[in-house]
Amino acid sequence: MSDEKPEAEVSGYIRARHNDGSRDVRWPDPPVPLTVPVYDNHAHLEISDGDEPRTLAEQLDLAESVGVIGVVQAGGDIESSVWSADAAASDPRVLAAVAIHPNEAPAYAAAGRLDMAIEAMDELAAQPRVRAIGETGLDFFRTDESGRQAQFESFEAHIALAKKHGIAMQIHDRDAHEPVLETLERVGAPERTVFHCFSGDADMATSAAERGYYLSFAGNVTFKNAQSLRDALKVTPRERILVETDAPFLTPTPHRGRPNAPYLIPVTVRFIAAELGVELDELCAQLAANTVEVYGAFSD
């Protein structure tokens, strides 16, 4: 590719995940490769984790070796969104999502920089390999009443950007299910709207799917205490299901707590296939088709 960036440039912005010493930071062994390849619909590869940090190329090569042939790299602030766009420009296995995370929006607003940050996302979204606005949305778990006006303002501005550029939107929704759905109804959702790391129950999944939204399931669907997510999975139409890591977070069982990365997607996919009672290859083909439907072809 003529516009490829050298690895050193793409890796210029990297931040480490905090470790207080209580976590097992050894990388899990690679799972058995998938026969039919799939994609990781949401990851944060700019966050360094594990006992042996890996470059972007190393992460992608390992993922590809087990049948994960592409990653949607998501931003959450200006710096990580620029990194995401650069990563997508540097490697055909990456597409980018750019946004100001809802938990970052109040800080930008307090500093008088939210409008500037939205303008920066607008500029990044014009790049051909930026295929989504995300992650944006509402988070009432980490942000109290004082920051919610800024979250709503940011969320609605991001919705407008996704529609302006004709690209998908990845929603972060934590403890804010009804306000998120109400906002999408009130202002009008983008044509391709994804609930990243879906966290609702079966009723929420039904409501979202009826509106044509996509539900992306992460490794926490495998957790013992996540029956509500498994119930939601079972009522979601197959053509609306996506799969993601949210790496380096939410590592699937039996590796919970250890570093997560796109190469562990097969663990979650096999769990989902068993939970739904479908053939693994059939599910993989559906997941891959759904991903391309939302974000377009990775090779474009």
C-alpha cells in the first residue's frame, strides 16, 4: 500500500494498562484455529498489556494464525482515535472507529475542548479506513449527574457524525439502556448501529434487534455470572450478532483476568456456538458476513 505508515510511527502512542500486581499477566496459549475466519469487532490495541508487550503487527499476525483476519480498532479520546486511524492506514487487517468515550466527554467539556474534540473526530472520520464512530454513548456507572449533560451532548454530536459520513456507530452503554435507546429514537440512529460489548438483558436485546441494531458480544458472555447476557444472545437474530474482544479487557473464561487480545476470539466464538447449538463453521460464516455488512470490506 502506498500510504502505509512504518510500525514505529503507528506505535508512537501506546499506554500501559494498570497492574497492581494481583493479576496474572501471562499471555494465554493460542486456541485451536478456526476453519472459517472471523473478525474482532472492537479492540484497543494501543493499550499495552501482558508480560511481553506485542506490537500491532505481532498482535495481528497471531490473530490471523488462529483465523481472526481483521480487527476494528476503537478510539476513546483524541490521541487513541488518531492512533486507531493510523493503524488502519498502516495495515489492511485493521479498520478504525474514532470517538470521545462518554467517560471522557465531561473532562473535555469542563476544559472547554469538547467542540474541538468533535471537530477532530469529524476530520478523522473522513479517512477511507475509518469505518465507524465509536465508542460513544452513555455511561451512568462511572459518571455521576454532574457529567451527564456533557455525555448527552457528546453522544448526539457523534450520532450526527456517523450519519454525516455514512459510517457505522459503536455504542458504549453502561447502566444507561433506556436513555441510550430513547436518544437513538429521538434524534434518529445511524443506519448501522452497534451495541459494543452488549450489556443488556433479553428484553433489551429484543428491543435493539427490532430497531435493526447490531449486538456485539465480548468475552464476558462466557462468565459464570453472566446468564442475562446468554439469555440476550439467544433471542438475538443471527444476522444481528457480532463478536469482539474489547481487548485488553474481558478475557473469556477460562483465561479470565489475564491479558486479552484478538487471537482469543475463537474461545468466545466456540462458546457462542455451543450456547446457540449451531455448527461452528456456520456461525463463523454468519459473524464474518455481519461484520462486513456493518463496516465494509477490510481490503478496500
